Amino acid sequence: MGEFEVHRVRFFGLVPAGVRCLACHPRGARLALARTDGTVEVYNFAANYFQEKVIPGHEARSVESLCWAAGDRLFGAGLSGDITEYDLSRLSAARGVDGGGGPIWSMVANGTGTQLAIGCEDGSVKIFQVVPGGIQFERNLDRRKGGSGQQHRPSVPPGVPVMEGLRTPDHPLASGQTVQRIMVNYHTERAKRECVVWAIALFSNGTVVSADSFGRVQFWDWQQGTLAESHTVSTSAVLSLAVSEKEDSIIVGTSTGATYQLQLLPVKLGGQEKRWVRTKPFQYHSHDVRAVAHSPTALISGGLDAQLVIRPLMEKVQKKGYDAVLRKFTFPHRRLVSCARKARLLLFQFSQHLELWRLGSTEETGKDGEVLPLCRMPEHLVQLKSKGPEHIYCSCVSPCGTWVGYSTASRFQLYRVCCEGDGVSLRKV
């Protein structure tokens, strides 16, 4: 092997965006993920969790909820109040419809993927019908009085101190009226602070599962409005909840970064009676676990630490050890660094600007593995800001270092790098 120099680049100040929400494809092997900067990513489970697509973010478009509907159609909703459908071929937002209730905090599709239900800032729940080429407003459900009360905390979903919903015995959404209200605080002895329900799920047998700020996962009888089971899984708030397709396993995420699994297991070996049992916690995140998903083969969690963690279920793997099968994704899969080898320049890509740096140099020589002192330190030459709300999707610097180009979802920009003595400037072409 010939001699070569290795540059340890420690001046790329990238701060990855946290994971805001997740959505597993109900009949496929794909996972949709939205980050706090509005970026949407699609992972392919069939290809070793490969990051298949990335839709760049937009300053005016936040994504609080994602869901798959009508086959392979992906929808997102957020604080802008719009329901957006994404074009997975063009990697862009295809169309948007105003939800009509202010910022949208939650969205879910029905089992057949023909309807979308959204929860809005004004306390309303609205139903939209998924049609070819878009969605159409269908109806309003019974409005909850008082709104969400979370205008001062736009970075978190609206907690509700009471849990209310719709009974769906024979004909779903038949009346659109609230038929049962469960007071969560009523079951808390001497509650000195308000209990906030951060996530709920509805089972096919009528059981409602709630996750709240007291660190509890509770199971309620829908028709009677009574508490059936209560599990305090954490001393901190439980922020997210997801249920398996068979409704025998639950994953929850907490504000301390821990995730827990609850499984429905027989009380006695071979018996018919079953109870929910909590398994040991897993501490893979350092911050709030704001999003969880439960696929047929894995437990998935995403946190504000920007990590996506995929933990396959033990009964689905051959090697009985999490270290062999655990997948953790932190750094972006896309190329964010471009090198001009001849000019010794590096181009760093951020969401809305680029940085051009000149590598440091040394005149010293040494043995293999030695760290050589620099006679010239790395130099920050130019910062190029992108105009408009769209985030930068890709960028590149030419090998000679005289051209810099970048692209957003709708436009391409090319610049000529002009060297004037020790100074560097950019001229738009």
C-alpha cells in the first residue's frame, strides 16, 4: 500500500433533527418517518431497513402525524393545518387540503384506508374521504369543548385531561356524537396535578388503552367507562403508544428515553385467562421518545435524540441476542459532504445553507498512526444561504473546486467559486 494522509474532520456542525412521528405500512414492509424539521423518510424492511426515499423538509410545513391509506398513498398533517399527500415518485408534497380546524395534532386512517380522521387545535375531529387524486371533507364529529389549550407549546401534541371517544358497535361513526366520557383523574387518589393523556388506542373488543403523564398505561372498558387494568411503567410521562396487529403486544415510549413492552400472556400455562405483563425496559434513547411503532416483526422507536431504533422481536429471529439484530440509525443516509480533491475543499450541506471549507495542511512527516501537527488550520471560506422555505435536497462541489451547485424540490442553483488572493467569493450563474 502507498502512503496517504487521513484528515479527521471535526468541524462539520451537523445537528440531526429529532424523530417526530412514525407510521408502519399496514400491509407492506415499509416505514414512514417524519422529523422535527419536516423531512419525511421511507425505510424498506425487506431490504435490511434501507432508507428508500427522503422528502426534504419545508419551513412552512411541520409534520405531527403520518399515515398510510388507500394502498401505498402516504399522508401527513401538522401545525400548518393542512393535510398533505406526498408524491413518493417525485419526492415532494403533491397536494394539500386545509383541515378547517387550525393546527392538526393527530391523524389516523380506518382499517380499509378509505377515510382519514384528524384531531384539530379547536377541539374538533373531522373525517375526510380518500378519493382518487386527493381527499374530500366528509363530516364533523362531536366537538370537544375547550380546545387543546396547547398554543403555548407548539412542539408537543395536545394532551387532554379527559378521554372521550365514539362507540362503534355495529356501524362506525354512525352518529358522530360522544357516547362515553372517562375521567382519568377520577381514578387518581388525591391528584395534585392534572393528568394529561398523551396517547390512546382502541382494540377491536372495545377496550381503550391510554398512556398518560403519570407514567401509566391503563386499560378501560369502553361500554361501562370503568378501569380494567392499570400499569405504572415509569416514574416519568408515557408519551407514545403503539399496538401490534394481533392486539397482544404494546410498545410505549417515555420522556426519559426508555421504551417498554407489554404483552398479553396466560396467567397459568395452558390456561384461558390472560393478563398484561410488562417486560424489562430498554434504554436506547437519551431524550423523549415521541414516536413508536409496532410491526409484525419488530418494535420501533424514534426520539428527539434523532435516533431511529429497530428492535426485532426475539421470537422472529434465529440468533437469540439483541446485539446481533438491533438496528440504530442516527446519521443521515444521504451524502451531506462533498470533496474537491484538487482544491482541498469540503462542502457541507445543512437544511438551508452550505458551508465551504479549506482543509488544513502540514509540513511534518511521521510514522504510521502518528498525529501530525498542522501548519495551516482548516479555514471556513464561504457560507451560502438558500432563499425560500424549501430545504436543500442535494449539493456538490466540482473536483477542481470552482463550481458549487445545490438543488431543492423545485429549483437548481449553480455558483462559480472565485478566488481572489486568500479570499473566496461566490458568483451566481
